Amino acid sequence: MMLLIYILIGVVLGAFFSYALDMKTDTGPAIAIAGLGGLVGGLLLHIILPFCGMLFGIVGAVLGALLLLWLVSLIAR
């Protein structure tokens, strides 16, 4: 269930920030990139800090999605 939440957070952020960051990629790839970033970031922070619960996993998903979108927007320039 947590994996689905992490991916969903990434997808929502990817759809929103693909317009906000004015990315050169289409919305579909931006959503996929942010979904992957949300999954990786959420899992990493949840594994590193398992005693903090679901909140840190969600924070990790947000940070992972934004970081990966930012990196892709830098590379695409």
C-alpha cells in the first residue's frame, strides 16, 4: 500500500510541476519520472528511518520526485 502512495504522490507532483518548471519534456514522461522519483525517495527515507513511520516516507517521496524532476529539467536544457 505504501508503494502505491509513494508513486501516487510522485505522479501528482509530476503533473503539477511539469507546468510549473516549464519542462521541455511532455507531461507523460514528467509524470513517469516523478513517479519513479517518488517511489525511490519514499522507499529510501522509509528504510533509513523506519521508526518515524509513514510521514517520513511521504516526505521522501515528495523530495525524491522534486529532485528527479529538477535534475531532468537541468539535463534537458
